[in-house]
Amino acid sequence: MGDDGEVSVIRINAITVPEGGGPELARRFAERARAVDDADGFEGFELLRPTDDRRTWLVVTRWRDKEAFEAWVASPAFAHGHRGVSGRGANRPPVGTHSELWSYDVEIAAPKPSTLSDHSLRDGARRARPRPRRLLRML
């Protein structure tokens, strides 16, 4: 769910890679792992590696709304990250042999109830502190 309680939109890039190409795909995504963090409406990213004999990796992104995703795709930062140029300036061919974009809206979200944690403390929640107990001494 989005920060304001609205249901997020999910965009999944399903990328088919040749046998043995997965580690290179993962390495390239790791190089740019935080490149999208500052995009307006961006809520999260995951790169999913298949655990069976499939060769399709999933790039799952979560956005506040469709317009936020479309703005990211139209941005210079998106173009830079998808033009096939390494950080050293050498052209690199795409790792994937095929990709398609899958679009989903979250219909139902049931996050696991959480206990107060360090994360919730950063968000302004306060952890209940035990009241000091008065110790009585009997003489």
C-alpha cells in the first residue's frame, strides 16, 4: 500500500535471459540498485531470481499510481539506466533475450500486523516504556 493508505500499482518487467545470464543481469541491477529511489511515487523494487528451471527473472516495482510510473519511464534517469552503457563507458549488449511489461493493481493488501520496531520508531511511533517499579525494603 502507498504511504497515504491508497493501493499501490505494480509493474513487473519479465526478462528472459540465456542460460548462465542470470548472474550478469543481477550484477547490472546491483550497479543501479538505488537509481530509482528518488523518483516521485516510487515505493519499492525487487529483482526475483527463478528457483526452478525457468529463465525468466522478474523486476518488480511498486508505485503510488500509474502516473508516477509513467513519469519515471519518460525521465532522463530511466533512459540513462536502460541505454546499455556501463559505468566505464563501454557499450554492453542487453542480457535479456526477451522482456515484457506486466501491469497490476493491488486489489487486496493484507500486511502482516507488526510489533513496534526500530522502523516504526523512525516513523514517529513511541515504544511503551515500562514504568519504574518502586522497591520496598523491609527492615
